[in-house]
Amino acid sequence: MIRIELDEPTLARTRIATSPLWEAKCSLYLLDRYPDEAPWPYTGWARHARRVLAELPEAAPARLYAATGPWYPDFLGPVPPTASPTIEEELAALRAIPAEVIAEQIPRYHRPDDLPGWLQPFVTDRQAALDRLADGVQAYWDAAIAPWWPAMRAALDEEVLHRARALAADGPDALLADLHERVRWEKPVLTLIKPSERTFAAVDQRLLLIPLIFSRSALTHSTDHPEVIAVSYQARGAVLLAGRPAHGTPPTAPDRLAVLVGRGRAQVLRALTRPATTAGLAATLGLAPSTVSEHLAALLTAGVVHRRRVGRRVLYGLEPAGLALVTLIGAEPATVSA
């Protein structure tokens, strides 16, 4: 378990941000965690990403994130500099990490006389090592993630909107209590359910929540920053990665929900396990807004979906009947082995 004790000032400063760099890091963790075949909906994307790493030498330095082990100094994955930075802005921040920050953080993880080989260059030739890593991540991002990023960004924007509304309406206690099935909030301790055992105390800092498409329930955290405690969690919207499968994806077993209601409506039903707007669904699923509107109209008529106006936006969600469809027969089809 990772236990983070939050004092009242830290809790009151809870914020939400997206991070392309953290997405890139977690995508590499995912590839490392599933060396043979990544689970749906990452399967097709993972095959594409593996080809990028195998065939694009410029992306090779990005593999560092899969070689560090579970604990490494946070300067290698700094907290995002703004609420919604670009990958270029985050890599610029990575390149600019000062030598004193590296010198301060490394002893928390390794003895200075016993540094692992992958970490040594950041001490002996800091700028060259940071530039090499940033260049590798940029090359990896451009080839492996950028084609999916517009849809990912739209899904993350929906997630941030949803969480920010909850934060504003009900406060950080309610937000943290409903963050993730493996996040437990028992004030004042935020517990991440993981195999490791660590305890931290956040005093007069800021809690930053980072939703990630590539998390796949792998909770990560950053505690080295003097002002920010960052925690990532699985964002809704990973289904969009299945929308552009890599060439040669194996056939799948029949999708029972799609057989019953049609493929497009099945996609919409699955996506509505958390309320979303028409535009958000269109971006997440890679469908035209008019197509999504047509599916929503049919699902509303069938009584499996409802609509609610929240301010100037209209959110759609599942009725009990729709939730039953997704839960009882809507499990994603399994990949069929060749």
C-alpha cells in the first residue's frame, strides 16, 4: 500500500491536470508489463508501438522508463507545468531540470556510490542525458501516440470536466472517495492499493490528480516535488485505442452486445458507463457527431439512456436497463488465437 497523509491545506488545493509525458511513460510501462500481448483495448495500439520501438532507433532512449524498476527519482517524470501542457512543453521542462534537483533526489533512491547504469549519465553528463531522453520520448510520441492524441485529448477533457464539476460541487473529500476502485480515501490518508509499502506526509502542498488513458489501473505517484504531490489514475476513454487497430490484428470472438443492438450503439453504451456529451463521445469513439446523435436518439427511445442538462452542456448516461445490458452481456469480445 502507498499511504499519503494529506493535511487540510494540501487537500483544499486539490487540482486536476492532463500530462502527455505521463501518458508516454505509462504506455511504456504497459508494453513492459505485457511483453507478449497487451489486453483489449490496447492490443492493436501495442503492436504498433512495439514496431515503432523496434524500427525507429530515435525512439530507443524512451525505453529507459521500462528499465528503471518501480522506484526512480521524479525528475525523470516531472509534474506537468500547467493544467493541460503539450508534450513539447513537458519535454522542455524535462530538459531544464537543474543539477541541484537531480543531486537532491537521487539519494532518496540510490546510494551515490552505487548508481545503476541507466541513472549514471544524469550525474556525469546531465544535459546530454536529459536531451537524449527528451529526444527519444518525442520520437516515440510522434510515431506511437500522436495519431491517437486528438481523440485521447478529447476523452481526457471530458474526464477533467467531470472531475472538476464534482470537485466544485462536492469538494475534494467526495472526489477522492470516488476516484478509482484501487484508491481508498479515509481522511486524512489517501491509500493507493499496490504491492509496495510506502508512507508519505503532504504538509502545506498541493494534490494534483492526473487522469491517464494508458494507466490500465496502474496507479502512479510523484512525491519528490517540494510543492506538489501528484497521483495518476485510470481515465475513462481507453476504448478509443481500439478504433485504429494495427495491421494484422487477430479476429475476435462475437460481440454479443453488438449483435443485439448494433456495433455503433454498443460502443456508445459501453462509453456511457460515465456520463458524456455528444461531442465527447464522438471524439472518444472516433465517430461523426451526427452518427453519435443518431445512436443516442435510438437508445433514448429504447429507454436505456437518459439525458441531463448541466449548465450549458447536455450529458448522457445509462439508465438501469442500459447498465444491465453492458454489465450482463456487454463484456468486450476476447481475441481469438491463431
